[in-house]
Amino acid sequence: MNCLAEELNALLDGAAAGRLMSGLGRRLYFPKGIIAQAGEAKKSAHRGNATIGMAFQEGKPLILSAAADAMPGLKPEEIAVYAPTAGIEKARTLWKDLMIRKNPSLAAGSISLPAVVPGLTAGISYIADLFLDEGETLLASKPSWDNYELIGAERRGGNFRELFFFNNEKNNEKNNEKGLDLAALKKSLEEEAETGEVRIIFNFPNNPSGYAPTQGEAEALVRLIREIAENGADVLAICDDAYFGFFYEDDTFKESLFSRLAGLHERVLAVKIDGPTKEDYAWGLRMGFVTFGSKGLSPVQYDALVAKLMGAIRSSVSCSNTPAQYLMLKTLEDPRTPGEKEANYRLMLKRYRAVKDFIAGHPPHPNLQPLPFNSGYFMTFRCIGVAAETLRKKLLAQEGIGTISFGNEYLRVAFSSIDEGQIFSIYQAIYAEASNLAKL
Ligand SMILES: Cc1ncc(COP(=O)(O)O)c(C=O)c1O
């Protein structure tokens, strides 16, 4: 093993982060090669910086006019120059400041500096690289975003398992209670904890259900994770906060679970994966952040963890997109942004309310049972007596309505992408086609 990897491992070995690390995670390191040497030179090479494979003239990067003209708000060095492996310092510190503002309970604890990755997907994939080995189990909600399985099972060879999270699932007798099925979750997590290690993704607001825990449910989840850690299991808690901020009800817990898990217990390694993709309406920007939090980790240990992540970044995409980071910085610093975000949030809230009104204004559909939803971009029906995929195809072919099926059990509707005025008629069509299908 490379001696730099061994040095990082030695720093992390006594901590949950070290114990949970995969074989690949243990082998990764950030080389003291081109990038590190060029970084040193950037600070002190005042005569001439002959380190890196970029082309400069009189201190400015060479750039083609078409690229420069297409991004008039950015300087050539904000477009063409490689970004540092873990991202532009200012983007990282600004995101951390915002994260603490959005999650006040984080202020007291210690967390790493967020590292920039090319989108949340990349962040999840890197964390799976670092912490999931072949045959190890990765838990998520049932249903969950389909990319978790692709990353956890197909890419990393892990054992991907979806747990009953939501209260009106068929394993639950108390069908009228909406929210998290904490009893089912406790049972599954305690069973998993018997292996000595738990790796779980919390995705709130959830894709596809559109659910985020209430205050009480969040407290109960945190208590459960603490108990598991106190009983001796190491826990990797990945918080995929892609839809953070889209909370529509008063009683919802409006911070990331990360803010409570980051300093919870020495055996808990919390990882926050977030970014501007959904929060800041920048889906194509391909930019995300990974932040670590674990009780008792020192700044040197956080640096070691980030160095492991930098090894994953350097060995795959080398670094993230530079203009994306500057565009994000400009967006977050622009005085128009808060007002526009508020207006967009109101738009989403109205759509959410229109869906709730439709459902409340109709008798329960015998074939379509909404999973609990109170947040995010989506809501999902559990299909009973009709196959979700058949319904999806029928809606598309006969009504011109696009939805997403998750297997044959769930049909997801992204109310985020339909205008409020269309919601009633679209849901009417969904109800009608489900009834027609059930009659066949
Ligand atoms: C739960 C969840 N996480 C992550 C992502 C991906 O984010 P990004 O586009 O930044 O890779 C999505 C996108 O649909 C998502 O639904």
C-alpha cells in the first residue's frame, strides 16, 4: 500500500471512519504529485510557474473567444483554469457558512470543510467508494432513488436493501397513521446493527415519496441511531439532502438530520451530501458538496478524511468544473437570489397544496394509496391491484402524461414540473386511468 495511504489510515484507524472504510477507501490517498506541487507553486512561484499543464500568457490563461463570450459574467481565470481538487476555497467556505445558517444546530459542533464534487450523484458514489465493500449492506428507504442501487449494488458490489420507512406501507397494520414507520425502522436497524456495522442513506425530503420527518420523528431517529452506536455498532449515516429547504408543513423538522448526527456519538460517521442542484435550481451545473461530521474527530482527522475523498476525486474526474463553482458563487452572492428563491418556493408550495387539495377533495382511490408526503419535488402512489409500469405506459400513451414507475408498486408524480393550473386535470386523469386499469 502507498505510504501516504498508510499515513491517512493510521490517523483514522481508531475512529468509526477508519473502521467503516472499504478496501478502496484504505488504498486511496492524495498524491504529493502534480496537483500538490502546483498548489505550493501557486503560493510562492513569483518568477514563473512552470508546474501545470495549462497555457498562460502574461499571467492570464489563453482562452478562445467563443467560450469567453458565452460566459460574459466570468473572467477567463473563472472559466478556463483547473479548480483545486476539493473545490475553490471560497465556494467551500461560503457553502459551509450557509449550511450552518440553514442548520443552526450545526454551529456548536465540529464538521469538515465541504469538498466540491461534480454533482450529488458523484458525492454519493465517492462515499460508496470510500465506505462500501463487496458484500456489505447499504440501507435506504423503500422506495428510494434508483441510483442508490446502481451505485451501491452494481458499482460497488454491495448488498443494497430497502427498508420500510413510511407508515402506510403494506407491512403496517395502522394504515391510517401517516409518517415514518419508526417501529419497522427500529427493528431493521437493530437487526443490521448485530453485524457490528450499519450503513444507511437518509434522504429527506425523500425521492420519491416526498416525505421529511416531523420534529418528533427526527428526534426518534436520532435516538435510535444513538442507541445503536451506544450498543457497539459503527454507523455510516449518509444524509442526501438534495431537496433540502422544500418543506411545506409547520411540524416538519427543517434542518438536515446531519446537524443532529454529526456530533452524536464517536461511533457515528455522518456524511452530508448536498448542493445547488435542486435547492438553487441548477440541475445541469453538476456541482455538489460532501461534508463529514463525527464526534471527537480532530481537524487533522477531518483533513485525512477529505484527503481520502480527494484521492477518489483525483483518480476519477481529477477536479470539478470551474465555471460551475464561480456561477454558483455569483448566484449565492447576488442580492436578487433570496427573493427569487422565495418566489420559487411559493410556486412549489402552491403546487404541493393543489395536490393535497385534489387528494383531500376525492374519496380514497382503491388502487392508488399516496405515501405520506409533506416536502420536496414529488409525491408517490403505492399501486394496489394495478401495475405501476402499466399505468405509467397507459398515462403516457392515452393521456400524454409522463410519470415515473418504481417497479410495479410505485408511481411517482413530480409536481415540481407541472404548472399549478394543470394539477387538477392531471391527477383526475391518473385516478381515471388507474380505475380503468383495475377494471380490466
Ligand atoms: C435523492 C437524490 N439525490 C441526488 C440526486 C442527484 O443530484 P445531482 O444531479 O446533483 O447529481 C437526485 C436527483 O434526482 C436525487 O433525487
